[in-house]
Amino acid sequence: MDLDGRLAAPPSRGQLDYAGLFSEDERERGLPTELMRLARRHGCVRDRVKRSDGQGHIRMQRISLQSLHDDDGRVIGFVETLESTD
């Protein structure tokens, strides 16, 4: 995703921005923005979030959000990895 949270490859559900991947409750609490802020500041942040499994079920998953940098050290985007907690 880019610096504004726009997804490079939107999921099949049509979300175009990072916040769309989070539950309504997590969006209301500002979690997507806070995770991006922390990843910018610290390079990487880890948390547990609610995510759809693609079949309509919501599951807790561990995420890792890492900031990506250009050769001059400027943040140019982010990459997220997921791990199921089941």
C-alpha cells in the first residue's frame, strides 16, 4: 500500500484503502491510522485485528505492518503480513 493507505492490489471485496480491511469498530477507534503512524515511526508494528476469512466469518488474526523506504530512507509505502490465530 502507498503512504495514503491505498492498496496496491485491492481484495476481491472491492476495498481500495487500508481502513476497509478493518472491522467497523476498529475503524471507529482509528486503528488503521494509528498502525500506519506507528509503522512510520518504528519501522514495524504488530497487533491482533478482526478480519474476514473471505467466507463471511470474522476471525482474529495477528498482523505485522512494516514501512518500506527508498534509498534515501524516506517512507514510500507499507506491507502487511497476516497470521491466523486459530
